[in-house]
Amino acid sequence: MSSFVSVVAPAKINLQLSVGPLRADGYHDLATVFHAIDLVDTIIASESESLRVSVRGEGAQFVRADSSNLAAKAAQALADLHGISPRVYLELEKRIPVAGGMAGGSADAAGALVACDALWNLKTPKAELHSIAASLGSDVPFALSGGTAIGLGRGELLTPVITTGEFHWVIAISEGGLSTPKVYAECDRLRAQQVPSQPEPTDYQPRISEGLVQALRAGDAYALASTLHNDLQAAAISLKPSLARVLDTGLELGALAGIVSGSGPTCVFLVASQDRALSIAASLSGSGVCRTVRTARGPIVGARQN
Ligand code: C5P
């Protein structure tokens, strides 16, 4: 048994986020395409008397380092499954923006599951790790599996999507975060305003775009650009109008397409190559429309030991 385990876990982009009506359980049915990118958090698990968490890096001051942290809940849930005490110190080194719409908290939870499983030498079957992940949050199962995948249900029912090559991204990180439940609620509110008659639950049926799946299979960034879509984008812009300027600026600088990532406020731009990513990122950074800019590639694998 090693004295510590280090795991990296990826951020996600939703290449498509199609949102259905509000369900009785407070969630929305989704049809989404997740894509894992090489913007990663590192999760280090070491032996400890009790369950402890510390957080450093990007946005660490906004993350609670206690038992309410999703990574701590993941460790606790795994220990409960095996009937053991969660004797682990989890160090979270953040690069994924906090409350940014890139599932950073979910990445930390997935990373904690993989790290604790190795530290405690449990060899938990994948299906059981997946089911703990789904109980922790809608995006945690994808952070475990990575790659590119269709997500149905709350987003936890995953099917891998075949892709060719890699895609290049510029990530524009805004000041502050957006609350995921508030963005979904704003989406519902905007839809209720739009439909003059009684909105029927069938008005919004989440569906995966066939064109998007084909573009991924072909590795065609130009075709992919025309199919990127996020149903939560209007809601995120309604709550944070400055995002419209971020999106416009990225497109003016030559990105093939730009969308709000998940519930925002991070915006992601698909670009034609690594070189284009670097030059657009430099110009976007200089434009002052967002707080920080990163470049990234996808897809990459899910949470894994490094
Ligand atoms: O599953 P997770 O804890 O990440 O979800 C956070 C919140 O986002 C939920 O409480 C819900 O308000 C909203 N949500 C939703 N439909 C989904 C996923 C999340 O309404 N499919």
C-alpha cells in the first residue's frame, strides 16, 4: 500500500446541452455531449487519522475545505460502501475554474474516488464507482470516464462517442461564478415567458444532434463549430450580460465558434489548431473582457492516477 496517491481529473465542456422540462425531482432531463479537456485538477490522497481536505490554486478561496466538499463526500461514500473509516487527507490542487460551468467540483469528486480506491487498495468494480459518482452529482460519472460521451437523464447515463483526432479550445474564465440551480431556473423562467399559451412539457424534448456526432466522428472542427449548442446560454447571459461581449470578442478574433460552457460563466471557443489557440488566447487576454484565458485540447481520459 502506497503512502500517497496522486490523480488528475479533467474539466468538461458540453459540446451540446439540450435541456428538457423541469422534472418532479427538481432536475431537468438532458441530452448532452460531454467532452473532457486537458484542463485538470490534481487530487492527492494520503493516509490520515481522519477525513481532512485542503484546497489550493485557482479559486481555492471559494471552495470549502471541510466535509461539505464534494471530494470529501466521495471519500466518505466509498468508505461507507466498504464499511471502513475514511482515513484520508485529500489535497485538491485546482486549475479548473470554481463555479465556472466546467464541473470542477465533480472532477475533484471523481479524482477522490479513484485516489481513495487506490490508497485503500479496494479495487472497487467500475460499475460501483459509477453509481457512487451518480449519487454525488450529475457530472461526476463523466469526470470518471472522460473522453467524449453522450449524457442522458440528469447527465449521468453515459454512452461513449467515437471521435477522430483532437480539438483545440480557448477557455475564457470570467470574474465570479454562476450558481447551476439559478441558471436552470432562469432557463425555465425565460421559456415560460416565450411561450404565449400554456407550455406543454413536450415543448422541449432534449435531443442529440446527429450532425454533431458525425463531426466528432470525422474529426472535423469546422463541421463541429456549426453544431455546438447550449440551451443554458441565454439564461447564463441573462444573469451575466457581460458574457455576450466575451463571446463576440472570441469570434471577432477568429474562433470557429464560441459557447457558454454548461451553466457558465466560462466561455469556450473552438479553434482550428494549436497555433490559432495560442494567438487567439493572447489577444483575448489582452482585450480585457475576461479574467483569465487558457488553451486546452480534448478529448482526454477521465480521472486517473498520474
Ligand atoms: O447534480 P448536481 O448536484 O450537479 O446539480 C446541481 C443543480 O443543478 C440541481 O440541484 C438542479 O437544480 C440543477 N440541475 C438540473 N438538471 C440537471 C442537472 C442539474 O436542473 N440535469
